[in-house]
Amino acid sequence: MSMTFTLDEDQEAIRESAHEFARDVIRPVAPHHDTTGEYPWEVLTQAFDAGLMNLHLPEKYDGAGFSHLDSLLVAEEMAWGCSGIGTAMEANGLAQAPVIVSGDEVLIKKYLAPMAEDLKDGRPIMCAYAVTEPGAGSDVRSLSTKAEKRGDKWILNGSKMWITNAGVADWYFVVAYTDTEKGYKGMSAFIVEKDWPGVIVGAKEKNLGQRASDTRAITFENVEIPAENLVGQEGAGWLLAMSAFDHTRPAVSCASVGVARAAMEYARDYSMERKTMGKPIYHHQAISFMVADMAMNIDAGRLLCWRAASLKDQGLRNTMQASMAKAFCADMCMKVTTDAVQVFGGYGYSQEYPVEKLMRDAKIFQIYEGTSQIQRLIIGRELYSRR
């Protein structure tokens, strides 16, 4: 058995194309979207045209059919450009993943295939993963949204919170209790269209970082869902929702690698320009060691991401490895961006310099798609269950 840490020609081309897009399209507009919170429709439309959207959709549905490892190369570069814009792009993948896992051909052809085929009103078709609630974040089993079967329809009531892309999505992947007596086995999943009566979308949240992404609350008041919009089998909602993370956590982790890499590069370059005591500050070990630690941990994080993605590409279970990548990379990104601000000193604390934004953007990686603490719970569970 051979093992390599190099990319083939196609993968190098993917990474180079994604890097050029991040450099030429995303970075020039990132400060505007961070300041205004305006959704980056123009960037997403250009990304769609460049083949950088909806990467996991199978080729038989006109999708890119990227492997998990291939998609990581894109995720890192998009976040290197701006993680808020990258999150807006990547959020589609989280909502699409459980539908793909379900194998429901009718729903895949109706909702997922059109996302790869064409634009809608001149912009990409978007979707959102609507699971988190005001009182149920990491503890998904505590959600209170319910769906009741009435004739050939389901009636949905409840609220979701912190939903990325909520205000721009055309449809939502929603998990609700259909039988509270069965615990997590009583949860079911549905595709709910944004324009249906009873779907109420809240105001855009004013977040610390990643302001280009659209985060809102959603309320469902007696929303009628056709029976055919049940995703998979009744009672499979929790398993589908959780299965999505094995697909998406490696990519989110690699996005945090991209943010950390950007911070390290800025810190490295600044330390070569800034002088104290008659010489560039990188000549001082206090600085050079700090930047060296950044580079070392960024590389380690990327390899964890690649391993988790490679396992999934081989059809192997990657739950523990995906959580390892997520926990390590999120914490690493927060440390690297904080240290980058330190290297810049007072300038790093100013909005006129780039590392301030990166530090704000980094924090959410320790929270969304499962907190760093939840990842450790998963890792511990996996370790002890294998004993």
C-alpha cells in the first residue's frame, strides 16, 4: 500500500483556479461585504460560472462530482479570500448533503439537480440547513419544532435560529419531531420551500465576524408540507442530519486552515517590513518562533482535513477523524489569528489592517457545525466505543 501527500495534476489545477478566484474576485470586495454585511450575490454568480459552486452534486445530476478531497482544496482557498463569502458558498453543501445521503431520487432531481443546471433570476439557487433552535444547538435532541401528519400533508410548527443563508435560500432542509415518544428516532426531515405560506424569515443577525454570510431565524407557523417532501423515511431525520457532518466537517475545517494561512502570510510579510532596534522584527526569536508555530500547526491541520476527506472518498467511516480535524483546526485558527494580531501590535487592532477581520472571522469555527467541545465528546465516544 502506497501513501502520498502530493496532489495530482487535476487537483493542482483545481487549487490554482480556486486560488486565482479568491485572489482576483473575493479579496478585492471582502472589506466591503465585511463592513456592510451585504450578501455577495455577484461573487457567488461568478463562482457558479467558474464551476466553484455545488461541488458535491453527482455528475449524473449535472453536478461537478468533486471528491471530498477535491472540494477541500476549494474550501481552503475561498476562506483564504474571505471566510464570510466562503461560508455563503459552502452553506449549500450542508443542506444538500443529507438529501444526497437519503438517496431520494425524486427530491434530488426536483431540488438539487436544478442547482447545478442554471441560475434563477440571474443568481445561483441557494438552500439552508435548518436544524439549530433557540434552545437546541449542540443538543439536537432537545429541539421543539414539530410536524403533524394530516391527511396527505405534514403541518410544521416551530422556530429555527442561527440559520446560515436563511434569508437568501430557496428551500430549507428542516428537522422536526414527528413522534416525541421515540426520542431521536422520532425526528423526521423535510424540504421546505421559503415561499410557502407560514414561513417567516427574521432579520439578518449582526455578527462578530463572517458578516458576508446571511444568518437569521426562521419561524414556521402551520406550514403545509406535501408528503413527498419527507426526506428519506419517517424517523430518519436525526441520522440524516448528523450524517451530513461527516461530509461537511472536513471542508469547514479546511476553511479554517485557509483563514489561518492568510493570517500567517500577513504576519510573516509584516514581520519582514516592520523594524525595531534597527532590524526587521522577524530577526527576533519571539516573532520568528511565533510565525514558525503558525506554519507548523496550519500544516498539521491541513493533513487532518485531508485524511478525514480521503477516508470518506474511500467509502470508510470518518466520524472521529472529521471531529479531530474540526476541533484541531478551529482552535488552531483562533490561536493563529490572535497571534497574527499580536505580531502586528497596535496596527493589528486597527480595522485598517487585515488581521483584525481574520481574528473576528475565526471565532465562529469553534462554534458552528458542532462546537470544539462537542467534537471532543465525539472523539471520546469513538475512542471508548472501539475499545
